[in-house]
Amino acid sequence: MTTNRKHLSHMLPALLFAAALFPSCSSDDDSGRQPQPTGYDIYTAGYKTPGTKAVAAVWKNGEELYTLTDGTNDAWAYSVFVADQTVYTAGYEQQGDEIVAKVWENGTLKYTLGNGGISYAYSVFAAGGSVYAAGSEQSGGAMTAKVWKDGDELYAYSVSPATSQAKAVVVSGGDVYAAGNLRSGLTEPIAEVWKNDKAHFTLTDGKSSAGVNALCLSGRTLYAAGVSGGTAVVWRDDKPLYTLTDGSSYAEAMSVCISGNNLYAAGYYTEGFEEEGVIWKNGQELFELSDGTGSGCQPYSVAACGNDVFSAGTVFGTTRTAVVWQGGEIRYTLTDGSGHGEAYSMFVVPRYD
């Protein structure tokens, strides 16, 4: 299967690719009794290239809040989570032949994950005074999906020769849910959800390539967004809820969130040599995202509160530009186009001033 992913140029082989992008999951079950926010603080994580190297960065309301690395090595921030006014970010940095997963707190390195060698952090979640990160680490010559808690390995989900990646993590009470993909033997990668230390849901049958990019937990119901056989899909628990595209072109759902009784997903489909960004609401296309003067776009994250829908991602052109959309229109342009930049994750905090 061939896909047109312009954002892959800075990555390692596709097996190691982090499609991104894990969102803040907005579950607003009491939305009918909540006042309308007076404003929002929008945190975004990604990278910029002010020089020759990618610099991991966090923005707040369109302005740079932190640079997490100094530009000596390539580095990317893939997930941001805000709890009690503390900003947690997860990503990784390439250091010579090693790739090192990291978690930052308020712009300062908090944890280096893994045992040295190759490790990736794709998602971060804070709960109960602890910080959880999901990703993968090379073990026995193969990539193994892992969850870390407060910097230490908590769970590993496969062993060599199987390969796996954990793309998302959410925590509720004493339970830890992670999701991504798992490949064993000659089968295609399957979309997999783990609960604590065991497989919880196997979402696909291995006949075509599949994987989960994002999770959202609403009450006791788990929603997953991803791809199955080149089609964008949202699952509810262990069953497909929405097939978002018709399979006529490659597509992925990159993010999912709940606001009130509505489920929103963000993703893209390919059209010729371009990616077209889309927001879906309850399985139906809500709007296509503007690419301004670009030649296509791709959202990686979505968040919603009431009727306000935000997404973060990339506009493609002569360079890649990190942007935040509100509705279908660009609200913030995070990088100036002089070098590449992408926004991989977003966390939206409503204000009630």
C-alpha cells in the first residue's frame, strides 16, 4: 500500500512512524448545565526549524511558550497535556545513533524514558499526581509498545519478533488504557487496545493494515480513532462506530473527542498528491479545513467545547507550516514559513472569566 505523506520526510522507516498526534479528549457530559466559556487557552505541541535541526516546541494561544530543545539535535514534541496549570509534553530527540523518548514539565526535561538505544514517546496523560507516557522502545531487535509511569516502565505489550507501537494513553481511576498497532508474523498490523497489562480489544482481523492513532474515554465508553485498510474509522469499545470515508482514497482518523452528546473526529483523505484535512461530527463531514495559500493540509488533533471546535496540524506548501484552526478556518499560524513546522497535539482549557 502506498500513501502520500508529506510529513514523513523527517521520520524513520514507516514501521517506526508516529502518526501523531494524540489530542486532549474533551468530555463535557454536563454541557447542558455549563455556561459558555468566555475564552480558551489553546496549548499546542510540535516542532519548528529555525535552523537546520527540528526544535521541539509548545505554543499557547498562538505564541511560543517553550522551546524544549536547543537545536543541537533534531527533536519533536508529539503530545501536550495540561493539569493543574502544569504543562506536560512528550516526544523524542535524536542523539547520534540513538533516539531518546522524553517528557517535559513546564518546558523543563522531567523524564528520559527507556533504557538507552531507541525509544519514542507519542502520548502523555497526567492523573492522580502521576504522569503517564505511551510509545515504543526497541527490544530484542523489534519495536515494543510501552507505557511509562513517572519515568519508569509500567507495561510492555509485545516481545520480539512481534512489533508494536502505543500511540495513545488515557487513565481513569486505577485503569490505564493504551492503543496503537501490533504486528505478529506475516499478518498486517492490527488495531489494538490494551487495558493495564493485557490486550483489551482487538479491533481488526489482520487482513489489511490498521492501527489506532487516538483514544477518548467518556464515562465507561472508550472511543478510538484510526485507520483500517486505508479507510478512516472510529471505534466504540470493540466495534466500528463510524466508517468516515468510502475507501476510494487513503484516509486516516487522527484524533477523536466528545463534547456533550457529540463526537468529533479529525483526519484527512488523499486527493491526487494532496492531503485534505477534514473534521467529522457524529460520523458526518462537518467541514473541510482551510489550507490558506497552501496545497493541502492535515489535522492531527481535535478538541471541542459546546459548538466551538478546534484542531491543530499542518498546512503544506513550499514548507510545512504549523497551524491551529477554529471551525474550518485558520485561527493561529504558529510558524512563519521560513522553515518547516508542524503542530501534532493540542489541549484546550476553557476560561470562565
